[in-house]
Amino acid sequence: MHAITALQYALEKQGLRPIVYVTQPRLADGRISKMPVVTNLTASRALVARALGINDHRSAAAIYAGRTAAPVAPVVTTTAPVQEIVIKGDEVDLTALPALTQHVGDPGPYLTAAHATTYDPETGVDNTAIQRCWIKSKRRMTYYPYPASHNNRNMRKFWAKGDDCPVVFWIGHHPAVLMGTQAKLGYPQSHWSACGGVIGEPLRLVRSVTFGDKIMVPADAEIVIEGTVPRDVLEADGPFGEYTGYSGPQVAAPVCDVACITMRRDAIYHDYGSGLTDMLVPDNMAMEGKVYSIAKAVAPALSNVYVPAQGRRFHAYLQFNNPGPGEARDAMTAALAYRRLKLAVAVDDDIDIFDDNEVLFALATRVQWSRDSFTLDGLSGSMLDPSTPMGAKTHSKMAVDATLPLPPSPGAPRPVPPRSAVPSDALEAAAKLISGVNTQGWPTL
Amino acid sequence: MSRAPEVLRPGAPWEKTGNASWTQCGHCANWFPVGGELLARPQVKLHCPTCHTEFLAADAARLIKAG
Ligand SMILES: [Zn+2]
């Protein structure tokens, strides 16, 4: 039941982030599934960057921001691998999918990499977001579009007209496409075009079997589940182990009655380890792009952004190249307006933002807390944040300026002590020396 | 001394200010930090850590004093 997720935790504990591919997963009822499971596909930043054609994950923020700002329209095809197999009506069996029960407290198997695609009935514009789905029976699952989400908005519009809401869930694709569809967009704004911008080519779409061109689906996905969300029907969903690393409470969720499942002949089931780097990395990298574009608009000296998985989705490190007066604070104020972020830390470009030791060094040596930090109360945030005060609808956020003061005049040093360093040639020689030493057999200290 | 010492003054209470005084060696043009206690004794020569020239603070190429 929990074996595959446990494997991800055990690997993570050792700092290992390989892709996990299971050829004979056991289903919730004990049967062995013929469909393999892939998970941990996006646990490594390096691997996700490579999938996007980016050499170094540390340069992804600006590149991702640039690509999402240059959308590429999708193309429609009629030859879709994802429709090689079409299962309709009573033949549909969600319980045959090797969906995992991940955490203690989860009530059953969940689809965790299901991209729910709906459309705005007023404009016809598509929206896509990953939404958890609890498989309750062969043809019914709950799914949970967060109240503030665009999919929830679309569903409410259909319901307000007295209609059921059409929805498709697609699972499994090239990691670049998974990243592309996570772009943080306005409403209504097509995720297909944004995805095309991210992957640098038009995304191949095909008409869904049930809804035709009303809802298109990625032609090269692994699995598609098509159904309707009956008006005003809500069922209990959860608890569910969330990205916060805590179990989110049971909620009243809409249901999807499934009309059709299509898949590749050799379909692979994709699972995201919820709350693990597997799920945090792609979303956080997309966040980096968004935060970069928001903050760069007010602070041209911003050079990079990192949303570390160890801060879940709540922390961002902002790096600057000689920020002018007020610039770091301007950037952090803009960044904190972004939904889930609740801590922004500004550092100079001598600090490696991808190394927490370096960021802590800057915090320890460049910050007087009352002078260099400020809090902002009453901003929107994540209601899943376990520290949210009782009854609160908004959050308290903080910015810390850990940059150095500016030089008093051109050519003069900054008015602070210089950072200790050894000459770079000596450092290189030392690293070379160590690399040739066999440390096997050294005592564990 | 080619010019008068420059004195840093704090800005608004929320603005970052440093606490270090720096001097520039007139011989090699390198900068190094000097403490206020040393600068308070103008007869004690400063010692450039790069070229090892000794000079009085009054003869520094530049002297930027914190506070
Ligand atoms: Zn000198």
C-alpha cells in the first residue's frame, strides 16, 4: 500500500533522487497491476532543468519567466497515442489504475499527478491544474479544486447555469510538459499556450472522446479520464498528506462520474510523491519563474530567485547584483504578494542562494533584525499552512534584507568588514589535493 | 594627505549602514579596514597589508570613517 512512497522517503533521507519505476505494482485490493508506476520523476532539480533544456537548474528562474511570457499556440492532431485504447461506460474501472495510498491517514488510493482540465463556459478558455483525486469506486472519484483555484471558478460557473461541469484528467507526459502546464497564470488564460512557450514547440492536442473540441487533451499523455462533475454534489475527501508535509483535513469535495478512460497501449501510471521533493521541485521551479517576473518588474537589480523545497512553498531567496537604495525591499514586497510565499530573504550575489549554509551566513552577519526586517499582515496565503491562526483568512509575512550596505562612493569599499577568504588558486589546489585522497577507512567522527 | 577624511553618516533608521572604516594605501592603492581606536591615535602609523608601506592616516590616499 505505502511501499512506493516509503521508498521515496528512504531515498530522500539519503539525499538520493532517482526516478523510481515499478513494473508490477500491487493494487489496493491486492491484485498485481500490469500497468507500471513511475514516481520521483521530478525529485531532482538538475533532472527537471535538463528536461527543460536548461543546463543548470540555478539559472531556471529567469529562463522559465522568459518562456512563459512568450506563449506558443498548440496544434491539433488526430493521431493520438493517448487514445490507442478507449474504455467507455460500464467497462470503466478506476480501481484498475495503480494509484497509490501514500501517507498514514490518507483514506485510500489517490491520483496525485492528475491534471484536471476544465474550461471557462463564458470564454471557452482552458485551465489546467494538478488536483488530487480519491478513487472511490469503479466510476466515481472525488477531486479537490481549491476554493480559490481557476478550476473551481469554472465549475461554479457551470453550476450557476444549472449544468454539470465537464472535466478531463490527464496523467503522465514529458517532464517539460508537466512543468509547462504548472505555469502560474491569470484567469482566464490558456495553459496549452503557456506550456508551448515553456517547451519551445506547440503542444500536440487531440479532441477528448466525450467532449470533442470543448476540452482538448494532450495527445501524447499516458492516460486520460473524462467525466462530469454533477451539480452541487459534494462528498467527503481526505484527509490527505499535503505539500506542507502535514495531513490536510477532510473536506467537502465535488465528485467526478467517469464516462471514459483512454490510454496508450503501454501506458505508464505517473505518481507524484505528495509533499516530497518529487512534487515540490516542479511547482517551486515554476514559482521561481513567477516570482522572478513579479519582482524583476520593480527591481532591475534582481538576478535570481530560489524557492527551496525545505521551505515547502513558503520561502524564497532573492539575489541581487548591487541593488540600489530601496530596491531589495521593493522586490521583497512584490514577491510577498505572491500567494503562498511568506518569507522573502534578499542577499547579494556573493551568496550562493542554493546553499542554505550561505544564506544562514548572510542572515547571521548582515542583519540587524529590527532594522533589516519587516512584516506585512493580512496578505493572501495558503490555508493549508499549519501555522495559520484560528479563524484567519489571511497571513502574516516577513521580508529580511540580508544584503550589505552600499559603498559610500564609487570605487570605495562597502562600509563593512571584508569577508574572509583564501586565494582562489590556493583553494583550487586544496580541492585538487583532497580529490586524490582515499578517505575510505577513515574513522567516522 | 591628498584629501580630507570622508565621514559616513547614518541615514534613515530602516536603512542599512555599515560600521567599518576603510583606508586606501597611497603606494599600492589597495584598501584595508582600520578600527576607530587606531584612527583615534593619529601619531600611530597604519600598515598596508598588501605592500607593507607604513603611513600616517593623514597621508592616506583616502580615508572613509564610519560614524
Ligand atoms: Zn599598499
